[in-house]
Amino acid sequence: MKLTLEFGGGLELLFGSVKIHEVAVPPPEGETKVTVKHLLLWIRDNLLKERPEMFLKDKSVRPGVLVLINDCDWELCGTTEAVLEEKDTVVFISTLHGG
């Protein structure tokens, strides 16, 4: 499944300073759909370059990371259980800043 992933608010630094990634994410074995939960694991294993604890906590994003699916808050879409569609755009923005 082809997706566009965008990282902002400093998260791009964990991904080689690349903000936008055009990716092809295969569904889990034996499945036909890709959920956000599967996407997060795929990102961890295939895109994340450093410090996974700054992006993920357990099987979700860390508190303070805003997730948008096609410009809609993922909490309105089902959070980690949201089913993604071909050509969706998923945006991750850190809302936490040092001081």
C-alpha cells in the first residue's frame, strides 16, 4: 500500500532529517488491510534511524505526538485501529519542545 508519511515538530530528526517519505507498506502476513498499529511497527523497523523511545511508547506514539490521517485527527478515525487506504497521508507532529 502506497502512503505518504510526514514528520514535523522535530520528529524528522529521528528519520534522517527527511520530512516527507513516500513508502510502500505491505499488509501484515495473512491480512489484507494496513492499520495504523501495523504502520507504526513498520516505521520502527524500516524508517526510524535513531532513538525510537522519542517516537514510540509501547505499541503507539509517545504522548505529545499529534497524528493526522488525511488532515483528520487519528482519534476521530480509531487511533491505532484505524484502517489506512491507498494513497493516504499520515502526518506525525511533535508538540513537545524543550525550554
